[in-house]
Amino acid sequence: MLFPTVTFAIFFVLAYTGHWLLHRRPLAWKWFLLAASYVFYGYWDWRFLLLIGGSTVLNHGFAVALARAAAPGRRRMLVAAAVASNLGTLGFFKYYGFFVVNVYAACASLGIPCPLPLLDVVLPVGISFFTFQAMSYVIDVHRGTIRPAASCLDFAVYLAFFPQLVAGPIVRASTLLPQIERPAMPARIDIGRASILILVGLFKKIVVANALATGIVDPVFDNPENFGALDTLFAVYGYCIQVYCDFSAYSDIAIGIALLMGFHFPINFDAPLLAASFQEFWRRWHLSLSTWLRDYLYFPLGGSRGSAARTSTNLFLTFVLGGLWHGAGWNYLIWGALHGAFLVVERILRVGTGVLSLPRRLAGIAATFHLLGFSLMFFRARTLGDSFALMRSLAEWTAPTLVSATVLAAMAAGFAAQAFDGDRARRLWDAWARWPAWVQGAAAAVILTVICALGPRGVAPFIYFQF
Amino acid sequence: MERPVELARMEEGAGITRAGVHLAVGVFFVVGALLNGENLLATAETMEHGSPARTVCVAAARPLAAAARALHLGAPRRAIEAWVDRISAP
């Protein structure tokens, strides 16, 4: 069920109404939220519910066992088993096919039969997101930073809560679980922020991301050998903006919807295309993943506590694994490795530290944007061969065929949409909230109509659904 | 360290009462459904034939589309779409 669709609109009306009617009766309210979230998720494929249900029971069981266990050895064993079972599930659904194909290739080159069966494994939507949430819950219980959920129902609602279930943000248990366990719905709702987040998110997805995808990105990335330098260059720029608009749109809409229901999620994007270095980029891009990787991978590896070489290795490894989190493929691995390498080089050269003058900041933004585009040539291309074909196209100077006024306007609009990230639109939120409630509703409906009319027909799935 | 925006806003008591939010959401859905009634019906009709979702969506969208046609509420959207088609024509 995609956010910008009729089906979701009907679903949301029912979920919103039920949520507010039942919120004074916690048990019924929790069961209702769980049922609504499972309907949302099961709409893709009801079999996915077995997976998320199994993950819920398993991880809550581990958390409760951890809270009861006193012996350090037993606690270590429990947390290791929880991490292994989560990674094992993720690995099977996400990486089995990639692993088998590469084993087949290796066996074929050695002339020996492959011992592994080829299976057509369906990748459940959002598995990476809810698995990471479940893992951080158990690890946090192990570390003593949170207690296990009061009941399995509370944890089930947390893990499946529909606004953030399939494409994040990865909301930690420490943030969302208390809001579910002790539902003290706020007396005032930040409707200005919610409305602007949802409307800007819909604009970024329906107008900008879809226009860039159909106008230039998909044609060039799907047939790189058919286009020259300018088309390819603008397709790469376009993809940088498309992936930002597409992904941040989902986060914005998720945060806005949760806000309308009285829940508070942390921000996930903060104008990342204005970053003047990769260190800054990762403090602005997919914050819930970057902080997850920091807390549960980089720090346990040793973080920056050791030598400079050890720190660089930890950083590089974290980003290689972060790349693989996105999917099973050499393209994601190379993308992650490139980001790790950029960060290591920045550390060595001490780039991105201290306050920058305006010219140096602008140069930093341009350099970071171009290096991001270079890394995304691997990320987006269907094969490694296509990535190299794109690079060859950059050397072929032919007249552009796809760089139109519409594409340029969409790129400019996508870039400008960063003005709504973080708390930059605070004044607009407050101004919106000062209008009478019915005017707010009518204005939002009119803006939605304009957005739908401006966008291409039909809505493509969000890019991050595949992760 | 800077306070996360969502917590700062909550502490400020930003926003409006819950009753106001319900009114705004209700008006949004009614006005939005009327302004887009004809497109909603067209979209619902493209869904998989025989699926329960299609049946529900078509049943919900048909009266909206009829009301939108009677009140000419689809005209603004059609005008914008015609403008977009004109400027994006090769």
C-alpha cells in the first residue's frame, strides 16, 4: 500500500478514526493499531505477516530472557543468538540469491558442481527496516539502556506501526515504545508541521521524483550506451535529487502521519545535498540509519578509540556493511566502499572540520555533490557493466536529447525542497496552524489537487521499498 | 547539544487542539475527494478486476465522481493537467 494512493487514503481515514476513538481504552487501542498495521503490511502479501509476527515473538522473547538473566555469560549468549537469528533471517531473504549466484560462478570456474540449491526467494517489503529496529531493541535491553516492552503486544505495535514500517525512519524502541506503552496523547497536535511535511513529501514524490525518473534518469540509466555526456551528466545529477526526494518524501509523510496521530518521530533528513563534506552528508542523510550504524556497528568495532589506522578501518567497514544493507549486489558494496573511502580520506586530510568560508563551503558542496553522483552511478545502475558504460558516455559529447525545461525545473524544485527539512520551515508551520482548522483542511486539499495534477500519471513505488 | 525539533515543538505546545485537527482532517478528505472525484474513480477502475480493494474503491469513488461532475469541481485539476500536457509536449 503506497502512501500517495486512493487505497492508502481510505485505509488512513479508517485507521485515523479508529485510533482517536479508541485511544482512551489502551488495550483495545493497541489491538486496533496492530490490526491496522498488519492490514497495511499484509496488503502486499499476507505471508509477510508470518515473518513480522515471528520476528516479534522471537525478539521480545530474547529481550525478556535478557532482562531475567543475571549471569554475564548467559546474557552474552542470548544477545548473540538474537543478533544471529535476525541477521540470519535478513541474510536468507536478502542475500541468499546473491550468495548462491556467486558460489555457482566460483564453482563453475573450478569445474565442480554447486552444492547449494537455487531458490526463488521473495524479498519481504521493509525487512531491513523492521529487522534493524528489532535488533536494536534487544541490544538496548542487553546494554541496559531500555527495559523490555511491558507486553508482547506493545512490542508488536512498535515493530509494525504502519507509518514507518516499510521504509523508515528506523525509530528506536527508546523513542517509540514509551509512546505506545503509556499513550498520553498530546492535548495539542503540531498540525502545521504535519501538514507541511505531508504536502512537501507528496510534492517531492509525485512531482519531482516521478518527473525526474521518467524524464531523464530511467531512460539514461536503463540504456547508458544510447546517450551522450550532457544527458548522462544531468541524469546523474537528476538521480542525486530523485533519490533524495523519493526517500525523504517517504520519511516526511511518515513523520507527518504519525504526528497527526499524536506520535513523535525524529527527523531523518536535514538538507543533505547542501553538505560540504561526506562527514556532514552522513549527519544529514538517512539519520536513523547512520546513527544506527554508528551505535550498533561502528562503536562496537572500536569507533575512533584506537589508532588512526584502526579508526579508518572501522569507518570503512561500517560503510561497506551499510552499503550491503541496501541490498545484495556488488553495486551496493562498491557504493558503500566509496562512501567509506571518502570519509577515510576526509579524516586523513582533515576536511570538513571547523567553520568554512563561503567560497570554500560552496566548493565543498559542489565536490560532495559530484562525488555523491559518482557513487550513485554504481548504486542505481542495473549492472556494473552499465556503471562503466555511464562513465564512458560522459566522454562522448553529443547534443542532449532529454535535458528539457521540465527536467531542469524538477531538479531545481527538488533542490529547493531542502528548505523544508529540519526546522527550517518553523515559521511556515506556525503560520499554517494559525489559520482556522477548516481553512487548513481545505487549503491542504487544494494543494494536494495541484500536486496530483502536476505529477505524471500513476505513482511509482518508493525507491527504498526494495531495501 | 541542540534539542531535537520534535521534542522542542512538543514542549512549546505548538499546534492546535485535537478537535481542530479532526475538523481539518475531515475537511481535507471531503474537499480533496470532491476536487479529485473523477480521477479517484478513474484510478479505482484501473485496479485489478474482481479484487475486494477495487470493489470498495469504486463504490466509494462513484458518488464522489458524480458530485464532482455535477458541481464542476474537476475543472481546476483538468485545467492544470492540460497546461502540463501543453508545456511538456515535444
